[in-house]
Amino acid sequence: MTAAEFRTSVGHLAQFVHRRGDLGGRGAPAVTALEGLRRQQARQGSEQGAYLAEVALAGHWIREALPGSGEAVLELRITGRADGIDLRGEVPVVEEIKTYRGDLDSLRALRGSHHDAQVAIYAALYARRESLGAVGTRLRYLDADSGAAHDVQRRWSAEEVEAFFQATCAAYAEWLMTAARWRRERDASLADLPFPWGGFRPGQRRLARMVWRALADGRPLLAEAPTGTGKTLAVLFAAMRRLPESGAARVLYLTARGPGRRSAVAGISQLVDAGAQLRTVDLTARDKLCFLPGTPCTGEECPYARGYFDRRRDGLRELLDGSDLAPPPLIDLERTREVAARHRICPAALQSDAARWADVVIGDMNHGYDPFARQRSLFEPEDGGALVLIDEAHNLEDRAREMFSAALLTGELRQLAATLRHSRRPLGRALERLAGQLDGLDQTVVKTDLAPVAAAVERVVADLGDWLGQAPGGGLFASVRRLNGDLLRWLWVWQQWAQDADAFRIIVAGEAGSERRVALRCLAPAATMTREHSRWQGLILFSATLTPMHLLASVLGLPVATHQFSLPSPFAPEHSRVLLVANLDLRQASRLRSTPALASMIVDAVVARPGHHLVFVPAFSFLDGLAGAVEAELERRAMNAEVLRQTPRMDDPARHGFLHALAHPDGRTRIAFAITGGVFGEGIDLPGERLVGVVVAGLPLPPPEVERNAIRDYHGADGFDVAYRTPAMTRLLQAAGRLIRSERDLGTICLVDGRLTQWAYRRLLRSDWLVDEVPAAAVGARVRQFWQGHSSFQFPSTTAQLRNQHAQDQDHLHRRTGDSELSHARETLSGGHERGTPEHVSCGPCIGGKGDQLDPDAESQGALSGADSA
């Protein structure tokens, strides 16, 4: 019998088996990680003689089918790093260091059981490794303020500590046996999983094979696949087929926006319908899950935190197994809250625990990178590790910069200081002093000038932590917790600065005495991202727009050996026409003069082809002026057309109304104005006659702020591309990509900006576009000419017909003659070429399953030997 292998860390093993009682902590620790690290390092450094610091330990535990049979059914590998081994006494003493603030007896009551278990497991692993007859343990609690040490010590015989280790692993194994049965079912379901549609869209198989190859050889992949490729399903399918052999416990799917998450959920649903047995968690923000927002996460204040660790296993079992439902339901916000309410436990903690046992976890990019939102246990190799898929990867660079940056605002500090002045006067004064220090900085500040500020921030964080440990819930508690989070992030960025000083910049804005903002801005996230990537077992980054790839790989911290792969559009280029209008100057200083001619051009296009048109512009001020000019032009020509406008801070109902008007063609002409790079600039689908034309007016270059210029300067020769040109062109391409979403779409794309004729910009347009350069006055005629050339084409006229046509398109796309599956990928990946088979074969299982077939399909020849040809 083959053993099911699991990996876990010492910390998780101790916590899962031995922790009891309430959830502890209030979302902001009284001791910062930096404080704890400093105290621990100082204590380790003060030890003299035979003392070993940071000792890596590992071991394994095997459960047999029958005791003594020698037939294993489960193997558990345990790894960790002991804080210290003291060799100066009669027996070696294994040490674990915990830094605390406040009452030690309360901490021991809350967490002492699993602290004791953790150091005992380390001792057992060390005693095994060194064949010891006896070993000591020492839990050393360090007071964060005074540095005083309080020790909890014990001496163990080798038999005692081994018995404790065996009992702990056996208790864990009772849970793991269920997990092992599930994993066998999961792996069996994935081994011969067919592609859900029976065949692949054009280019979809090549993308899936490149994903499979990258996950097989451990090299990251950057994959550009245009809209219509079916990239979400292709990437998920290949990752699921690779998962059983990868050694990873799970797949993490990270994305930047809600539509990406919904696509991932839909893709997993299709795989489940095709036979995959998958537990899937759609991660939700803690604040949305919480039953009692603003309430401290302690047993004293929250009934759902009280006794959490005594009840969580029953809740976790129901959440994961779905009360014997097959397949288990998606673990999303609604299901998590439903199960948590039934067991009266915290839904946020329950979801976090469930993610550890899931096969697929869908979340935001910050769950992978943000130091204060990262789901570390899901990525670490000692906890099973993950294959990581990142959708909408064109957003990752800017998102990472935000995650690794921080800012302090004097106004927020003073407002909270005034609130606390009476109830906690010393804390209010500390906040006021910190605001005064920030006021004393000017725009020439250097890093050394911030050292006193950083020290003050540390002191304030310590005081806030004490307050949060005692204060009742409510609005003030929530405000203090938010501020404490901002201060903790600022300290974290300050610490990162020491590791890569050139990658960060101080930016001071605002006038002293009013609202002063002191920001630590990340200019280049590559180094920090590289450290995260090194712990992942596979990495796939994909999007419809990843140009230029070599530059993106560099700024994202990817290795030189990263695979780079790009697919052409799967749709006929004749279905769209790109009109490049270069005779209108839409630079910011000239937009006002060009607005009348631009408005006339837009109305000309609408007259030539009535229907729904989307107009993208770089800024709201331009949007309002242009929309008004278009309305005036429509009135002048006595045309009946509805004008829709995106507005700043648009709420969900307003967004829904904006899209609803476009998504329901009723014969009316509508011109919708939106911001390039905004919420409507990507991730929306308006197929068929829901959208017949797109205008992108003006390059959406980021404004030339201090930070952007710093990014430009940091990257040298590539600086303008990184800071300005590439972000602008990515937004432009994403906006233009709203038009052609399926084989049943037609339309025109007008790109309006004279700078697009320059090679530096023109080279970043899609190579498969049919581009004509025309003056603004000729746009109407060219739009009319395009549609006359497609006069025989008819859109489905009703929603039902549209759905029916979409289904036919899917069937056509997925069952093309000669299009086979991801067949014999193992052979092609290792050998670098493919075998041909007769043309007319039935579609069978994919990626190396029995009966795999591979057609001599022109699009896939040689696709797995090195980089694919486009």
C-alpha cells in the first residue's frame, strides 16, 4: 500500500493538536514582529559558550495499516527551527523564545498548552537526531519592555519525550486519515480528468501545455493570452492535472479584481462538473466575514471567539466535507458564515483554517504578497506548499508597490490624539508628539532623519497595543486598530529599507501644521517579491496584456530562466478594425482645444454605426468636458442618443446601472464614457451587439508625480517605459480589449493620440491588429465602410438568441476538426517534440492518461520545445 505523505511545521502540529480555549489577540499584536525579533536576537547573542542559535530540525512519523505490519498508510514529515540549543548543562536544553507584553499568567492560560507542546516536539526531534538519553526544554518568555526573562523548564527522558511526540502525531493522524482518503480520491479524479468541453479552443491547448511544462520543470511562466483564448480554464486545468505529481498540497489562484475571482470560481465549477474532486475556498476579507464588526477578537468580548479551539474541528469537518455532499460545495462567504453560525465559532478563523486543507484557494494578490494579509501557511513548503497562479498579472507591479509602501498622516494622528486626550492622556500626547515630529520634516529629508521618527512609531505601537489589549469594542477601538495597522506597516517598510535601500524613497507632502503626509514608497518591488517566489513550488503569471515581457519579468523579480509565452488572438482579425487617429493633440495642455473635433469624430462614428459605444479617457475632468461636448453635438445634429458617464467613487448600484444599460440592447444608441484603467476598463464582457465600437481617447499616462519620476530614475534606461509608457499602453490595450470577446463580435476601435505613431508606443500595440492611420474627419466614413463590408453578418437579436448563439460558438470552438487534447504531455515535455496520429480520432483523457491521442495540429507542432512560437 502506498503511503499518503503529508508535511507540516512544528508550530502547526503543536497548535492543531494542543491548543484549547479562546481565540486570542485583537488583530494588532501588543508586541511587533520587529520588537520580538530584536529581543530574541539580543538574548541569543548574549549567550556565551556552547549555545547554538536557530537550529533546523526535521523528522517523520509513520502510521501503519496494522501495528507491526510494516505496511504504511500515512507518513508525516515534520520540520521546524528551534530558537536555541543550550549545550552547557548536564543534558542539552532545547529553547523556544516568546516575546510578550502584559500579564504572563494570562498569556500562559491562553496559549501555554501549545507553547509547551511546541518546545517538546523540538526536543523530541533533537533527541532522535542526536540519540540522547535525556533532554531538557526551556520556554523563555521575554518581556518586550524590560527584557526580563521568565523561564518554564522541564527535563525529559528520551522515552518520555518520544512518547509525547508519538501521542501528538497519533492525535494529528486521526484528522489526517480523513485528509489522506480525500487526497487519494482527489488525485484519482485528476489523473485522467478530461477537458470540460471535450476539446480546446484555438491556442488554448498550447497555453495549457506551457503551464504544465512550467509547473513540471519548476520555472516560472509569463503567459500572454488574448481575450477569447479561454486562459482561465486552460491554466486551471493544466495546474490540476499537474497537482498530484507536484508534491504541492494545493493550488492558489490570485487575482486583482472581482471578475477574475468569479472567472476562477466558474472554471473550478466546470472542472468539478467534468469529474474533479476539489475542495475550493474563495477567500473573503475578515471584515466581511465577521459577525460582530468592531468587536475585539477575544473570548471576553466575542462569543464566536470564546472556546473557538474547542469547537473548530467539528465546524471544519462540516465545512470541508459538506455533510457528505459530493462534490463538496464551494467554501465562500455565505457557506462559511452559515457553518460558523451553526457551530458558534469565528467565521474568519474558520475560513483561514479551512484554506489550509483545501485543494484550491482563490484570493486577492495581497494574500500572496502583502506582509499583513499574506496567507503564509498556504505557501510554506513545510506546510505542504502551493502551485501559484496569478491572473491579471499586468496589475501586479503597481499592486506590489502599494503593498510594500506605507504612509503616515498627521491629521489622522491628531484627530485620534484629541479623542484619547481625556480617556488615555499619555497615549494622546504620544500621538501628538509623533505628529509634531512629522511636521518637522521637509522635502529634503534623508533616511537618517527618519530614525527618531521610527523610534517614536515603535513606542506608540507599544502603547497602542496595550490599549487594544484592554479597551472595549466600538468605533474608537476600530479607529485605533486601523491606525495601529498603519503604524505597523510603516515600521515594516522601514525595516525592508535596510535590506534594499535604493528601492525605497521618502516622500514628504503637505504643509507643516496642516495635513502632512510622510510616505515610504517602494520604487522597485523585485527583491521583496523574489524572496516570496523562492518559497513557492510553481508560479504561473498570465493576462491578456503582458508587454514587454522581458521588462515585466525584471520588475517582478522573476529569474532569467522564466518561460515567456504569447498567443495571438483566436478570433479572425477581420472582425475588427483599428483606426489610429493621429491628427488630434490630446496631451493634457491641448485637450481643451481638441475636444470639439474629438466630439464630432465620436458622433460621426455613432452615426455610421448606431448602437452601444464605449469611450475611454484618462481623467474625470476630460471625461466631463468631452461628454458635454458630445451631448451638444448630438443636440446640434438632432440625434437621439443616451450619454452615460462614469463618476468618481461610483458605488455598486451605480456601477450595476451603468453596465445594465449597455448589457441590454433595446435598439437605442448609447455612448458611455469611462476612465481608461478604471473599473470598466477591464474585466467586463459586452458581447454581440451590446458593444459595437470603442474609442480610447488620449494616452492614459500616469501623472508626472515625484514618485513616478523616482521610479523612472531608479530603472535607468528603461525608466520611462517602467514608470510611464508601459502602464499607459497596458491600460489602453485592456480598454480596447472590451470590444472583441467572442467569434460573434464585430466592431471598430479608435485610438486617438498623435503619440501613438511614435515607434516607442506603436511597438506595444498588438501585432495581430489591422491598423489604419486616418484623420479624425475620416473616421465616420471608415466605420461605415467596415460595417458595409460585414453587411451579411447578423447579431442575435434577443437575449435568448444571444445565449443560444454563444452556446453554438462554444461548441464550434471546442470541437474543431483535428483539435485534440493536451495529450502525451509527459513525452513532449521531456523530449521536446510530438508524435503524430491519424486526423480523425476521438477526444480522450488529457496529459498522459491512458488512451491519450495527439493530432498533427498545426498550431501545436513544436509548442513544447523551448519557448512556443506565436
